[in-house]
Amino acid sequence: MKKASIKSEDYQKYYQQLILKKIGIQGQKKIFKAKVLVIDGEQDAIVVPEAQKKLLQDLNSHLKNKPTHWRIPEAGHALGRPE
């Protein structure tokens, strides 16, 4: 069986994930290779734009493949409450 390895700079960056038994080096390699689709409703009233931007930046820094980002104008989420 081939021994799993990871670059030293990646090891330092993802140390907290690597030490988790359920992730480890093999799991982190799968995360690197993951392909992600982000669907963004431009009229979203739940997630503020600053948080959306930060989430996309975080995805870009954790994935080898840049996420695909779809923006849907005039769509989004809102919270409602019964009267």
C-alpha cells in the first residue's frame, strides 16, 4: 500500500483537519480534489454579501479546483415568521 503524503506547507495550513481521525491525510487529499458548485441567489436576505464573499474566498483557498459560481438574479432566500 502506498503511503499518503502531503506537502509541508499544506500540512501546516491544514494541521487542525489532518489530526482529526475522520479526515487525516487521505481525507484532506479528497478535499483538495473536490469540485464545488456554489449557487448564489443575488436577492438573498439571509446571508449578507460580506459573508458570501468570505465563504467563496475560503473555498478558493482550500480547494485545488476553483469552485464554479453561478449567480441567479432575482432569486434568493428570506426568513418569514407567522403573525
